Amino acid sequence: MRPLKLSMLGVRGVVGETLTPELIVAFAQAFGTWSGGGTILVSRDPRSSGEMVASAVFSGLLATGCEVVDLGVCPTPALQLAVRDSDSAGGVAVSAGHNDEEWNALKFVHGDGLLLNAFQGEELLDVFHQGAFTPADWTEMRPLRDGADGRDALLEQAKRVIAQVDRDAIARRQLRVAVDCCNGACSLTTPRLLQWLEVEPVLLNDTPDLPFPHVPEPSPATMSALRAVVKATGADLGLAHDADGERLALVTEDAEALSEEDTLCILADFWLAENPGPVVCNLSTTLAMDALAARHNIPLIRTRVGQAHVVEGIVAKGAVLGGEGSGGVIFPRYLLAHDALATAAWLLHFLAMSGETLSQRAASIPRYHTLKRKIPYGPERIYGALYQYREAVERDSQGAETDFTEGVRSVWSDGDGVPEAAIHVRSSTTEPFIRIIAEAHDPDRAERLAEEAIARLQTGP
């Protein structure tokens, strides 16, 4: 299998196999053409292929007459802030986020600082496939700009985040926080943020010149070292980053690794107590969000999976908060994007104001047992497998309410309409897999739902 994902989210693949310099240059030319020239900001995470991929992006953009600003290693949310607050035509984030080191990707940002929506993404793909790129005459070529721009973006992001929260209250709590930066882009921002908030940082994997110490997907499976550091240092909590500063997972003061699903739930529970209003999450996010919406008497809107879809839902519904079960949280009044730095700051703010420990707040979140499976499928088979699964569910829904918005999502509720269990089967937007997420109050039931879905995918009608 030679994995390559082309979608409205951009292009993502294994460097040297499917993500080649020729492909990267062509996509950059397509984006330069689609954006109409102007200034384009480019950032990257620290993975080893970053400079090569960024250089190819520079070439493609410059070839279409764009003025290109190299922000260097920089969190994707910082890039989005910089694009939004400037007269830039757009931005390109060179980062595969949670994917392992051999992967890389291009994420395209509109001039308003948002990731491309579905319609914009389709337009960009059309330009790419047609290959009708706008050529720039040699007299129109501009020099690549670099220097202080990246440092300014990092500082601006940290300053904007600090301005949101009660810095004095956080300082009075005298917190000690362990952070696994995963040698990613947040190695340059989170330590500075904690110092400015007068929090004692205990840093782990904060050297962006080194390889990732583990898969940069913040989840309990990758947090064993962080748990050990929290326990050894008596830290009040632990923070786990992905490669480009979008996702955050948490470890309690008892060294318990929380599910990445808990990040949005905990922030939503705190946030809605003070800022009631609609919340948006995706179809795969835990059923605990439904229970929290009922607790705070607010509407919960579910969208297709992907940050851009959640953002569209936030804008359409005037939501006060959004996010996904991957550990990405969106604070609309700050930035319409996942931002791990803002998530960390608001978590510290709420813990300081409430006087609670992280484990106390985590214990108040409704509990569901969640199983996440992924089955590798070649692109020539994946949609056929999903179609046969859908046919099987349509023949026998087993009393569930079924949603076909993205893949197949089945939800079972009790007599009062409260969700008891769910299973979501869909194609991954970032990897060549079918993803299966099953959850229920009863762990055995969640396991049965997952196994039944796998059996239906494999046996067909």
C-alpha cells in the first residue's frame, strides 16, 4: 500500500513514497493560483522532512508570483492567527500533525485564517487536477522573506492566549505542570507560556531538533513517559502535545492518562457553566458530550469529522465552543481553530478559579467505555466495504437511530432518549483506514459493537 490522501484538508502522504517534491510543488502552484497571488505565510513542524517539503512549497508559490514568508517551525494555530491578523492572501502549514515521522502534509489556510472549507477545498483540488497554474514571469519573482516573522508569530500567539485568562489567579495556585512537547512545534511556545503564567514547568521532549520520541498522537497509548514524570515530580497535571500544536491530552495529578476524548469534555463542562450556548463537535466525538449538553441545557450540534466542518457548524449556529474527540478544542471568541496552547491556558485558568484538581473534574464527566479501531484498506476497496456495511445496517438496525452523514453512525438510547451506546464506522480523512469507534456504558457492549462492525465489514451482505 502506497498511502496518499488528497482531500479538502490538503494533501498527506509518506515522504519519498507518495508525497514527492513534484507533487508538493504542483499543489503549492495550485494554491498560489487559487489564492490569486499576494502574500502567503508558510509554517512547519520540526519533523525531519519539514525543510524539504517547505522548500518545495516555496518553489511552487514563488513560481505563481506569490510573496512568501517563511515562519519556520511554528504551531499551526500561530500561523492561522498570523494570517488572520495580516493582509496575507493565505497560509500553508507543513505538518502531518498526529501522524508518525515518515508522514508529512500540506494544510491550506484561507486569508481569514481558517482552514479551507469543503467548497474551497474542492476548488483547490480542481485547480490541481486541471494543472492550469498561473505562471509568473521571471521579472515577477519575489525573494523569500524570513527572519523575525516566525518569532513574532510565536510571541503573538502566547500573548493572545495569556490575555484571555486570569494570570494572577493561575500564579496564586502555584501549579507544577509536566509537559510532553513531543519535540514538536510547541517546544517553542508552551514552556514560555507556563513561565509567563508563573507556573512551574517540568519539560519532557522539548528539543525540536530531535526526532519524535513516539507517535505524535496525544492519547493514553503515548503518555507512559509523561505519567512517570508527573508521578516522580508531584506535578499537578500533565499536558501531551501533538506535532503542530492543535491537539492536547491530559494526565491527572494521580498519573492517570485521560482519554483524548476527555479534553473537550472537561473544557466544555468548565466553559458552559460560565458561557452557556450551543456547542459543536463531530459525529465521532464521545456520547459524554450529549450528557454534558443535557447537564447545561444547551444544544449540541454534530458535524462531519474534520476541523473545517466543525468550524462551519460553529459559525452557522453561533456556538460558544467546539472541538473534536481527538483533543482539539476551539474557542470561537479567540480563534476558529484547534489550539492546544489556548486549551492548556484555559484549563489552568479553570483549575485555578475552581480550586479543583484535574482528577476531581475528570470524575464529574459522564463515563462511557470507548474503543477505537482502524482497519487498513486500499483506496480501491474502502468505499465498497463501507457500502456493504451500510447495506447490512439498513437491513438490521438493531433498534438504533442511524445517521449516514459520514459513513454509518448508529446510536442506541434509553427510554428517556439519553444515549447509551453508539458505533461510528467511516473512512479516515488522514490515513488509508476505515475507522471504527464504539462506546457504551458497559465495556462488554462496546467490545461487541466493535467486533460486529468488523465482522460486517469483512463478510459483506
